[in-house]
Amino acid sequence: METSVATVAILEENNKFLIGQSHGKGSWEFPGGVLTAGEDPEAGLIRNVKEKLGIEITILDIFKVVSHVVDGKQVFILAYLCVRHFGEPEARQYNDFRWLILDELRSGKFVFSESDKKIINKISIFSGCGPSLMS
């Protein structure tokens, strides 16, 4: 089975989390993307976030690893805790972006992949709220 790796940034500012709405699907996601062959995960995340939102980030630490199968391909998602250190977000490669409080992430109003729901569940647990979305 073919394998690919993607990275996503968990960016929180003022108790709000940054998400982007992907083109075509209309679903929402934590910013990031698939790595190119041989690309360092952290360098790829910094590149993807800059390309998609025009901001520069600093990676603090790995937060969660999620795995799923899509179209016969094993996909690993590495979610990193990050901080924004330069630039204001703009929807360069997204339909839109939003800063949401945790309750909005958990509300079901925004459509997330099952992988992103697992990340939201862990954010909920670390925020003392407990899991909210089905994983």
C-alpha cells in the first residue's frame, strides 16, 4: 500500500484556533498539507502554511499523529503545536479561513474530516472539556 505524510498546524491565539476551508470539498481543516518526497516534516509544514495562508510560523512540538486510508493509500497526519510569528492570514489557497473558539470547533457547524475530529478531541481533552466529536 502506498503511503503519504501530511502535516498540520495547531495555531491558537486569544483562545481561538485557525482553520481553513479547502477548495472543492468545502470542508474545514487545520492548515498544512502533504509533504513532497524526502521533505522534512517541519520544513514542509512551514512551507505549506506560508503558501496557503501567507504567514510564518514557529513549530513548538508534535501534538498528535493520526492515520487513515484514503483511496487505497495510507495517510499519516502529523499535527504540530505552532505559534504565528509574522504576517496576517489571508486565504491564498483556501476558499476562506476562520479563527474559532473551541466550542465552535466542537459544534458540528463546520465540517471536518475524521482525522481533524481526532485532533479536535485531543484539543478538547487538553482544554479540560473532554471529547466532543466522534473519532
